[in-house]
Amino acid sequence: MLRICCAFVLAAFPVVASADLSGSVRVIDADTWDVGGTRVRLHGIDAPELDQTCTRASGQGWDCGAWATQQVRSLYDGHAAQCTRVTQDRYGRMVARCRVQGDDVGQALVSQGLAFAFRKYSTDYVGAENHARSAAMGLHGARVVLPWDHRAANRTTDHPANCRIKGNISAKGERIFHHPGQPHYSRTRISTAKGERWFCTADEARRAGWRAAKN
């Protein structure tokens, strides 16, 4: 009889799974937060690195990584978040889906053009990204090297500190330099053995005989 009563009670009041982590948000960058003192990497999204630059439609350079971080801080810093763990990354951070006031943060950031759907790990936010891109929301209003491409380019070639302009020599022997944020920047590889090099400023590149990439 007691077991039957317990079964009725459980059916009437189902157990609701609690978040793995909850606490106040401190935004480190757009997709990395401290939640209640625990470092969290938001699942399914990727945002520009803090030092990443982009190019506006006018051709003007733009510190898009710092901008995205500041936008996310203004939205979420100091708010209470509830996070559900997905996995742990190689840096020891909890990778989690987080909610603030009941809203999925990943969905919100991608919808506003503050981050991209990280398709390598999740397709949850691809639809939100497509809508944001069609409306030229946030980052989609500029030429942006996708964050994973930006990181890959920085991993595969060494450059002097703060000297990120790539001086490439084309197959025709043309000396062309590329700024971070330009369309071909991430795929351009620098081989010093071939005479290619890094520059700190555009003026330095021009004095050395390189011309600016046309796009």
C-alpha cells in the first residue's frame, strides 16, 4: 500500500532536473564566462577572439572581438545564470548550455549576431545564425574571419607580437599584404623561406615593396 501511495505522489509531482551549476555571471569574453566562480565555455557557439579585428563594409578596420565582448558584458554581467554541463574542454573548462532569466544564452547571442554557430560541435543554432546573417545583424554586417579560422591561422604561423599583417608573394611574384579581417587573410600562409614576412604596419609593408590586397 505504501509503495502504491509513493507511486501516486511521484506521478503527481515529477522530479525536475536541476542545473549543474548556477551563480552570478562575470563575462571573460563573449563565449567564455565565470559562473559562480567556475570557468564556463558556452556550448555550441564561437565568438571572435578579444584581439580579433574585422573589416566594415566601408573598408574601415574594426575591433570586433572587443566589441562583441563588451556587448555581452552589457547584457549579462552580474546576472544569475543556470548552466547544464555538456562536457569539459582541453583547457579544463566546463562546456555548458546556460540560461539567464529562462532564455538560452547561446540562442540569444547567435540571434543578435554576437557569436556564430559552432557547427563542429553543435547544429543547434544554425537556424538562428542564418536569420542573423540575412538581417546583417552585428558581426554579419562586416567582413569577419570566422573565429576558428582566426585561431588556426595564428597557430600555424609565428609572428612578432602585434605584427599581424601578412606579406605574401603570389604565384606570379606579386608582393601583396593582407590585413586581419580581409577575406583571404585566414587562408594565407607565410613562408619566410620564400621571402614572405610579417609586417607591423601597412606603411612598413609599402616601404618594403608590398602592395595592399584589393579585398
